Amino acid sequence: MSNENKKTKYVKKDSKRNTNNSKQTKNYNSKKTVKTTKTYNKTKKTPIKKPPIKIAFLGGLNEIGKNITLFECENDIIILDCGMAFPDGDMLGVDMVIPDFTYIEQNKEKIKGVVITHGHEDHIGGLPYLLSKINVPIYGTPLTVGLIENKLKEHSLENSVSLNTVKAGDSVNLGCFNVELIHVNHSIPDSVGVAIHSPAGTVVHTGDFKIDCTPMSGGMIDLSRFARLGDEGVLALLADSTNAERPGYTPTEQTVSDSFDTLFRRARRDRIIIATFASNISRVQQIINCAEKYGRKVAFSGRSMVNYMSVAQELGYLKVPENLIIDIDELKEYPPEKIVLVTTGSQGEPMSALSRMAYSDHRKVEVGTGDFIIISANPIPGNEKTVGNVVDELLKRGCEVVYESMYEVHVSGHACVEELKIIQSLVKPKYFIPAHGEQKHLRKNMDIALSLGMSRKNIFIGDIGSQVELCDDYMKEIEKVPAGKVFVDGLGVGDVGSIVLRDRKHLGQDGLIIIVASLDVYDGHVISGPDIVSRGFVYVRESEDLLEEIKALSLEVLENCARRNVHEWGTIKNRIKDEVAKLIVKDTGRSPMILPILMEV
């Protein structure tokens, strides 16, 4: 991140906060102090009623990714994360999915800022699209801010946004909120959970986390701070649910280091190619350490991989020995056994570097016998088929591919059952809201809370658009807020909807028939045509008889309309569609899209 960026600020840690004092209070402004214990009026000795806090979910529930949550209290709103999601298989042509920002735009005067928990795309990918609609300050840890700044440059927004760097342990005052950042372990450095201190009470959100006693970078998760918050009193806990189905504990990152060491020894005569998430900086550091140990050079492939590594190295999160990194254009200058190529494509994405290598479409790398390929990631639900296809293609080309879980070349960045039990037991919330995951994950996280003795009435399972209101006395679901999915296709944002996707799916499944005819402007009789154009329906040279039938039927319909003085084009087109569709279904059993085009002459 450039030091010349005048918009980037550093928010200093409050040196007066005593983190060892379990009875500490939080100062929201110079006039107001909110304590975690009940406050009484000195004259009447009656409790002062606390205001409620509202939590609205615009993403991250019943889906993987697109995480964004709004917190509202006393007419102030803060936003936690603003991510994107990858399109499903039926979202044909869509590049990414972002949240619907309608509710945010409707309440933009109330919004005090956006706090980001870490730098993964499902938490920062939607920011450029949000910031093109409203201008609010962004707060994140150094690596997170560096990655956001890099992303904003791609959208020409870097000079119009206030980016503020904070660190774990710091607190940020945003309206009536005081947002405290708490260090957690995840698959990217500088990850934090948050404690949102408000007049309603304290709400804790874990962010994406796991408990790793031997992380590759940074210290162990700050469990002591979570415990102190629990002792002070926590109104509600929102916890990562991604791995709530998995028993036990998430393995430490050190497991992967040992596996890499074993595989590097095994592939001593081969070129090593490793596919991983571009954002998994700790994993890349492990690869660099092994490459140095075994005397190999490291090259990066994939635009996102190069961008992430540049930012991480610039900010000191990636420790690289001198002259170890080479450009991908220099690969041919070294023997294969001296090369490690780190690439994107661990999820089988069609345009990723590894996929292009597998299908011989990569401009600079050709794979085959003598290549030892490691896929250091588990498939995201729904990507299993695409990953399998890439693995098959690599095997066909003679590559040796390691992708099975038994080799322990990947560990998750999310907490399993026992870790979720630990965090819930330490925080001791009054209310519990499972976050980040599909319905099955949210339900399993609820079951964990129930097993620890929490009452079902104190647990809320939400959906996109859900809004819950809570205070000391109650938790209840209130009116939904506008929410949903907005599709990004090229430069278009939101211009692709369900109707367009339906048409694309229809075209992809059954093809297209175009019927073109010119009609007399006075009496509606056919002057030329109709001409038939087929795309993705039948092979024209082998289906000439069918196309002639379609042409004759279309001509008959047009002439019949002219004789009956039917000149309304919508009616004429619908009659052509209906009659031609009946013929095609009868002869082929298919239902292509039928598009009549009429011109008056």
C-alpha cells in the first residue's frame, strides 16, 4: 500500500484501555458511558431501560459467501463486511454475485462506516460496487486494507474513499457504536472478530475463524479476550457456521508444512505445480519455505495470485529470500526439477491458470509427463465436478496429481464442532445467531448451542433479508429488509436478472430458431421470406426437410393473418410461435426458443 495515499489513516490503539480488567467500561463519546452491568437511577432506584439493537442480514445466510451484516442502534448503522459470491452453474455468463444494496441506499444517512474482518473475496469483493453508490469510511487491518486498496484501483476508486488502518486490539468509535477488533486465526493473516459495544449491550461476531495453537503467522486466537467479554456480559453471539458439520478440531497449518516437505522429497526429479487460493498467503509462505529448503525457484501464475502476493510481500506478510522468485517467462531458463509454480485454479474455475494448463490453453505453461501437481484446497460445495474434470485432464496428459485429503495438503480456515463449543462457552451469550453458511450449517451450529444448554427461544436462524431486534428482555424477528442477489456480467451490474438467465438457459438447452419475413405495409401480405435461421437447434444440412416445413407453416400463418386483416405484430408473432412450436415438438420432441422478426416494406 502506497504511503502517498493521503486517504489512508491509522487509527491508534487506546492506550488507556486496561485489557486485564474484567470489569472495564466502554466510552462511546464524551457524554455517554455504557456499562455491562445494570445502571440504576440514583433517586428512584429503577433500572434505566436500554434501547434495542437491530441486526439485518443482506448476505451470508443460506449460502456460501456474499457476507454482509448491518447493525443498527439509536439511528446509527454500521456494516460488517461486504463480500461477493461465485455464480452457481445455472447462472450462465454471470461473473460474480454481489448483495442487493437497496436497503443501504435507503438508509445511507445513518451509516457511520464499514468494518472488514479479513481480506477474502467473500468479505471484500462487493466493496467497489457499494462504494460506487455511497461514500463511507472503511476500517480494516493492514493486510486487509492493502488488498482493498488494490481492488479499488481496478475500479478507479482509490482516491475517493477513506481507508483506515486498524489492528487487532484497537477500537473504533462509529456513532453510538464502539467496535473492538479481536485477533482470530483463519487462512489469511490479519483476520479479526469484532465485539460491537452499543447502548443495547455487547454483540460479538467471530468472523471467519478457527483455533490454531501453532499458526503460520501471527499469534494464537485471542481466547482470553473472548473470555473476558463473556465475563462482562454479552448480549448476542454471531458465529461462523461453515464447518459446524465437522466433528473435532480443525488441524493446524503445521500439518500442511509437514505434508509439503514429504511431497517435495517425493518429487525431487519433477517440476512441481501447486494450485491454491490466491488469498491463502500462509499456504504460499509454506511453499516458499519448502522451495528454499530444496533449492527451487518459485514463479506465480494467475492475475489474482500475482496481485495478492505483491501486496503481501510489500506489507511484509510474505517473507521471501532474495532471488527466490522468478517471472513466469523465465521458467525455461531452469531445469524442471528446480521449479515450483504456484497457480490459481484449485476450484477448477474455467478461466483459471490450472484449468488452462489442463486443456492446453495456457500461453506460457505446457504440462505433461514430469509434472507433479498438488491441489492444495478442498472443493467448495458445488465445485466438485469441475475440479474432477481438471484432475482427469491433467492425468490424461501424464501428470502426477495429488488432490486427495489423505495427503493433508490442505486444512480448513474454519472452526469445527469442538472449537465452536469453546467459543460459545467462553462468550456465554444471552442470544445466539448462527452466521456464514448454508441452512444445514446454521442448523448444526444451533444444535451445538442447544447441547451447551442454551434455550431454543434464544436462538435465531435467519435468511437473506431477515432482520432481528434484541435487547435484554427479548429477541424477535421484525419486518424483512430489501435483499437478494445482484448479478455482475462484464461491466453490467444488475442488468442481468431471472428472465435473462431463463432465456440463456433455454438457449443453452434447446437452441434458437429465427423466422425473418418482410410484409407489405398496406395489406400485410408476405413480400419476401420467411427465411429460417437455426442456431444450436439442429444441423441445417441434415434437417432441410424440417426447416422447409417450418418455412411453409410460417408462410401459411402470415398469409392467414393478412387475409383476416390481423396487423398487430404481437398477435402475428405469437401465432407463429404457437404453430411452429407444435410442429417442432411433434417432429423432434424439443422446445427451442422461437424468435419471429417481421419488417414492413
